[in-house]
Amino acid sequence: MAGEERIAVYGAGAVGAYVGGYMTRDGRDVTLIDPWDVHVKLMRDPGLKLSGLTEPENFQVKCNAVLDADLPPPGQIGPFDVIFICVKSFDTEAAAKRMKPYLVEDGFMVSLQNGINEGTIAGVVGKDKTMGCIASAISVSMWEPGAVRRNVKLGGKEHIVFRAGELDGSVTPRARRIAEILSSIDSAKVTETLMGERWSKLIVNCMRNPISAASGMASNACDTDDHIRRLGIRIGAEAIQVAMAEGYPLEKILGMPPEQILAAGQGDADAMAACDKKLLDDRAKRSDEQRPSMAQDMVKGRPTEIDFINGFVVRSAETHGIAVPANAGIVAAIKAIEAGTMTPSPEVIADI
């Protein structure tokens, strides 16, 4: 049964529109806010088209969508009990400031983003009004306005997709409520180790996003190429080393124990063979067209989140005196492409 809370989704891109569309279908009071006028119009009428790998995931739903530029002042819309922040990491602070006046007194914001942005949101609205939620291995894409496709199968009991949590790891009624709301979309839980979950997801993004973006290849093609697949493993191993230095407990990374990826990146042949097998086997779980969000942004000519993904690892590594040449190399490659001095191709990352 739909709850009584008023919900806003700020940033109705692939993830924001995906969760907002399901919540709308569930009968929840949800407002989707986005700056793309054509997308907003289509979400209203004829409705947001959602699709996936199974028939129940394919449906269309008319959404209460508002163009960001036309958002009425506080008092004329909202206030909202829950605001999901679903923008790119570089827009997090502006988004939190934009939506702060629209929160009810005891309301809160939920970072449903890549990267580690809870601290930025807390800096605007306070820690007591900030929660986080990881969307793990969700792989959604939006190649046209008004339509979002999920490119991997539902997690179900095999893989918990949504992990909602408080910054301090406490299990609160509101954390349970967010997990409950999202559980109608896919499997969900309350996590007591939000930052560990965040780092785990960050490491996945470090391994998957930039190599697809820089090479110009879809994920399955990246995994088929020996050098590119193993570059991803080395990138992950470096990021795992930094996360461990930060002291956060890690989940499995792409279904693999972090210690296995770390060992592979440090030259353990048996560990590398196990990582190779897992990544090659996992190609069957996704469509050959699937590209992670950074690769989608690259194709669309949009700025990437490289500074908030691999760049975040590089900056964190510096504080611990840890060398992360693979992460630094992929950051440089993405920035060269964004600057227009290189174009995406396997050759761009051949020497990393």
C-alpha cells in the first residue's frame, strides 16, 4: 500500500526516472523534477516508458513531472518529506541548495547517486537530514527522452540492489521506510555500513565506467579484451587498497571477494585467473549493448563524473601515500578525451 509521504526525485535521468516511474506506478505521491523540457513533457504524456529483460518490467506510466526552470516557489509545491537526489556528482551541492527550501521540517534527502556525496548534502541540510542509498548493479540507461531501459536482470534474492542507510550506520524507521518503498522495484535492505557499501559501489564504478568510456566499447566487449579486462581489475585492486586504508568494510565487488581482486592486481596468477573467469562468465547477464553511465555520457558529449569516481580514489590515495597509477592513468585518458585531444578507442588505454 502506498505511503502518505510526499516524495520528490530531483534529477530524473536514468536512475531518477527509473525509481520515480515505479513509485508513480505504485500510487505514491511523487514529483519528478528535471531540466530537460522534452523529457519532462513525455513523462507527463503519453508517459514514461520503462523496459527491461522480462515482460513485467515493460510498461508506461504518466508521471507528475515538473521542469526545473518552472518549479514553483516553496509553498506552491511540496513541501516534501523525502527528496531523492539523483543528479551527477558535480551537481550535488547545487541540487541540495535548490531543494532545501522544499523539505518539511523533519524531512530528509537521500543520495541515490554514483560517488560518495552524502557529506556534500549534509553540508547543506545537516547530517540529520541526510541519508544514502546505493543502487547496486542496476545498469539503467536513457538514450532518448521519456524512456529508460534496464540492461541487466532483476537482482531478486541473488543480489540486493537497493541498500539504504544512515550515515552513522544506525537502523532507523526512516531507513526501513526507504528500503520498503524501493523494494517494490527490486530487492532492498537497510545497510549498517553505508560508507563501506558506498566504497564497494565506487570501486565497481571505477572498474567499469572509465574503461568503457575511454575505449568506446560496450561492457561485454571490454570484458572480452584481455588487456582492457585486466586493466579494470588493476584499477579495482588499487581502489580496494585505498578503501582498506580508509578503514571501511567492503562488500563483494562484482560478485568477487575484494581480497581476490586485490591479489590479482598485485600479481597473483591464480587470483587473476579467477577474476578473469568471473568477468567473462558475467557477460551472459547483460545485453551486448550495455554501457555504464560514464560511457553513455561520453557518447552524448556530456561531462563525465571522472573526478568523483577514479579521481576520488586518486585524491584519497594521496592522503595515505598509496600509488594508484592505473586510476591516475584512466583519469588522464578521460580528461584528454573531454578536452578533445583524443577520441575514444582501445588505443587510448593500451599503455595504462
